[in-house]
Amino acid sequence: MAVRKHTKAAARRAASAYAAQARDGMGTLRPDYVDYLSKWRPTEPFRDHETGVAAVAAVMSRAGHLAPANFRKHCSDVSALVRWAQDAGVDTSWQNLMSHDTIHAFSATPEPSQSERHRADRMRRLKALATHLNPGPAAPPRPVPISHRAVQDPYTHAEMAAIVRIARMQPGSLKRELAGIIGVCRGAGAGATELRALTGGHFTDLGDEGIQVTLGHGLSERTIPVRRAWEELMREGLDGVRSGQLLFGTKVDRRNVAASVFARMQVLGTDLPPLHASRLRSTWLADLMTDAIPVQVIMHAAGLQSARSLTDIATWLQRQNPDTPASVLRGGSR
């Protein structure tokens, strides 16, 4: 069936019909969404223009939860769905359009003008919109959000003292490896996975000026100093390690580097807490956060893209020091 040409008068009638059909649902829309819908027109013609525009309006007038960029994309998605429904003789009521059975049938119809990637994104958006607007027995269950996994609590001063004391009592090369792990994780905030590729060449000992270490790769690569209090232990961990030699083990692609070293420890005494590289890193972060160091500097030094880990550690610090002196909150003297 050929698509008939629309006159200006027909377009004006369509706009009036559009406004009438959408008025009931637009009460909850933001003013800019209402304005966008009042001016919106499909990029490709519908088989029946008036009912097509009204069908899109009936769906989108209920989609005020979308962000502006997504709202515009969904207008295009719903328009394609309505165009298919009209051609296939499918009911274009908003309830039927927002049925997962209808969207599934639409997904089985190829669109030569669209790439597979674009079509997959369109179907994903339509299914999410249908789940939000028209939930029911046919709608798939909403995924359970994956909660944020909080970083492990830092070690206390007493726990760190016990860790260092017992590490220095270990035999042979195990003593050096433990000193290296503690030195670079507690002293420079290395992550557990960053231990795999560390070689002697990643460290620069500047004597009285301290020790520099390069950690990470790509966007997370950074060169930072080992904390002054942990320089001596770091030097013990570097003792005898050549520039191209791995600091821990002999294979770059091995896993659980720190855990395998900790598992070989001879436990001397009962005050040794469970050892984890991540807790050593958390302790380093807590140490930085209690100094006058800007948060952006801490994030760069830690290779962090967000401050979520810092908020977890801040909660721990608050539990350790619930009474903050008023002088600290007031700030420096004039």
C-alpha cells in the first residue's frame, strides 16, 4: 500500500490530534518534555499519520522518568515500533505497544537501514521502557541491583606493628617478599593485581629524598613516593632485586601474588591479624586521609576513578575518632 502524501492541513489536524491524545498523560511531564513532544515529528512517515503520532505521544507522555537524551532516543524507538505495528496490523494502544510480546515480535523483523548494534540498543531501551510503564506477568523480572562492595577496614596501629614484627621474623627469601609487599602496599598503596608485574626497575631509591615507585598501567599509571615511615621496610623488600627481576615470584601472569606469600608465613604468636593486600592499601589510604592532602591528590596517587572507596574509609575513620576537635572544624588562624 502506497503512503499517501500529507498536506499542510493534514499536518495541522495531526498536530491537534496529537495534542488531544497526549494531554492526559502530559500532566506529569517536565515543561521541556511537553514542548519537545508538541514539536516532535517522525523522521519517516507512518502508514496512518494521525494515529501514528498519537500512539507515540500516548507512550512518551508516560515516560517522564527518562533523562533528556534518553527521552529523545525513546521517541525515535517508539516511532519505529509504531511504524512496524501499523504495517503489521498490530494494535497501537500504548498498553499493547508496551507489551514485551509486541516488542519481541518487532525484534524479529529485520530493519535493513539499521546496524545490528543500533538495533540491539533499540530493543534494550524498548524493553526497559515497557518494564517501567507496563509491568505485568509477561514482563521479565527486574534485575537485582548489585550492591557496592565496601573496601576492607584498614589495620589499626597495633595490628600493623604485629604484622611488621612477625614478617621480620620469617626465614630466608620469605622475609624479603613480605617486606616488599608490606612496603609497597602499606607504604605506596599498590593494589593486589599491581604486584604481579613489579620489578626492581619500577623503583628509584633517591637516598635521603626517599623511594619512588611506578604503579599501574595506562590511565591508572602513576609514579608516587613511598611513605617516609615505610622506606626502611621497602628497602628490605628490594634488597638484592635486579632492575628486570620480578619482585615476587618468577611468572608475570600468576594470580593471588600476595595471598601465596602470606600462606607460606610461619605464624609466630597469636596477635597476627588475617593478612590481605587490600587491607594494607586501605590502611595507606586512611593514612593519607588523616593528613592535609587534597582528595584529588589522593585519588591520583591511588589510581582511583571515583571516591567511593574513600567514603568507606571515611566511615571507618569516623568510628575510630568520633569526637573531632572544634579547632579542626573551624580551620586555621587568621
